[in-house]
Amino acid sequence: MNCCKSSCNKCGLEHYLTKIGPLVFDKKPLHVFTIREGLENFVLAIESCSKLDYRIINSKRGTKLMIYNIENCKEVINNKTNNKFLKKQGYHLNLDGYLDYFEKELSKDSIPHIIGLFFGYPLKDVMGYMGYINLEKTKVQGWCVFGSPNLSDRIYNSFVKAEEKMSNYLIENGINALSFV
């Protein structure tokens, strides 16, 4: 993507839209941005995409935009292994309950560790980060990877490919073309 380094709104919007490619193309359930400028244009673009929803969160560190793919978030909760882990941590919530919880924590500039599952990170990496399993930290690649990197690499690469796909889509169709999904 040809994007200038200045803070022009078009370039910021292109960047943000590229970053939500994994949400649009069903590779990632949720993403959180701290928005410095251009919030209105970004929200308009998200509203044109039927599979995404969002929440605007104000905190001392700025405005955050939590964007989520509803169906992908439901898959995180409905996954038996994830659900068992979440319940063991004391979370017995439905989707709105998790989103409310994340919103509350993000408004305090706190990031709950379990949000990693909703970012699309493998459970082993979330558990490793939380210290619940004894796996060596293998690398950092978008997130901390614990144990064998194979699954983490596949997920990370799917995010990158979805961002590339979104970037190409925006180049071909223009910045206001998000309503295709």
C-alpha cells in the first residue's frame, strides 16, 4: 500500500482498514485500536461492513475502538477447550458479557489476558503468557509464542495474508468499498 508517513486522514484510514482485514476475512475475532484521529471515518467504514460491530471506549490514554466479528467471537466462546479454560478462570459469560468486560477493562487502560483468545491467539499461547502451562517462550511474533510455534505461525500468517488481501482490495476498489461483506 502506498501510504504517506504524515498524519493525513486517508493514510490513517487505509492503515486501519488494512489492519481489520483479518476480522473481515474471518481470521480474527476482535481487534482494539487506540485512535488518535479519523475516528469518524473509520467508524463509517466499519458500519458499512455487515459482519463487524464496534464499541468506542474512552480512557485516560485516549479513545479506543474495539472492533469485532460477532460470529468469530461466538466461535471462541463455543470452542469446548476455550470455554472450559474460561470457566476455570471464573468467566461464565455470553458474548455481550465478555464484550462488556473488555470494554470496562479497556476504559481503565487495562488489558485482560483472556482477551488474547478473542484476538485469535492460540490457547497454549494465552495460557503460557498467563503462566498456567510450563512452556518455553519461543518467540514474539505479534504476540508471545509458547512451545511449538507451528500453530501460532499458521494463525499469524493467516492474519498477514488477510491484511494483504484487504490492502489489495482497497487499492482495487477504493477506501469506501468495505460494504462488500
